[in-house]
Amino acid sequence: MKGSRIESGDVTPHNIKQLKRLNQVIFPVSYNDKFYKDVLEVGELAKLAYFNDIA
């Protein structure tokens, strides 16, 4: 796809709900709130991938 952009970005309090929703749709397991709290605490080790600005 010509002109497509793939980027990565940090997981932040502003996009953690997006990550949670993606995980609910993609994975057959549920992650508890502590998991998402831990994701925020690991900083740059947790990333979201974006394709044309959509995670």
C-alpha cells in the first residue's frame, strides 16, 4: 500500500482504554485491571502499533 504509515507509540493513560478494547476483541482471555496498571508502569517497554494513525 503506497503511502501507508506504520508507527509505534507509548501506552499512556490517554490510550489505555484503546489497548484494553483491542485485547478484548483479539485475545480469548481477559486481563484484569492490575495488568493494565502494570502496562502503564513499564513505560517504554509497552507500545501500541498504529497503521495510518489507527491502533
